[in-house]
Amino acid sequence: MLRPGGCILIGLIDKESPLGIFYQMHKDKSVFYVAATFYSVDEVVSLLKHAGFGGFRFTQTIFRHPADIKEVEPVKEGYGEGSFVVIKAVK
């Protein structure tokens, strides 16, 4: 149980991102994603709000397909551009 004022961090591949769409299209060929359920950031935020969380902050990275990444990807605030998103929410 999380105490009032405690926070939760959730890292996910946004199902609406290019990488999320790719993984969903190929999940039946992957031992890692065959049983995965992908969620959008908005779906997770909605669930968190319903559970009494607020004070949301978002950070994103992975802006290209992993096969095309040759150096460390930048990290930006927000979501909607990067495929990997970290959500911080406060109870």
C-alpha cells in the first residue's frame, strides 16, 4: 500500500508510438512480447487518476527504431514523441 504523498514510477513502451505499433504488429513472433498487453500513456494516466493519483510528470526517450540507434538517445520531458515513457504520479 502506498502512503498519501508517496509516488509511483511506471516505465512503458507507449502503444501509440512507432515502436509500440511495431511491437504489437510482431508480438506473435517474440518470446518477450507474445503475452504482453500494451497501453497508451493516456490509458495509464486514466487508470492512475481513477486510483487517486495526480501530480503527473512524464519523461521520454527512444525516438528511433532500436536497430537504427547508434548512440545514446536523448531524454526529454513530456510524451508523444518518444517510444519509451516514464510516468511519475503522486498518491
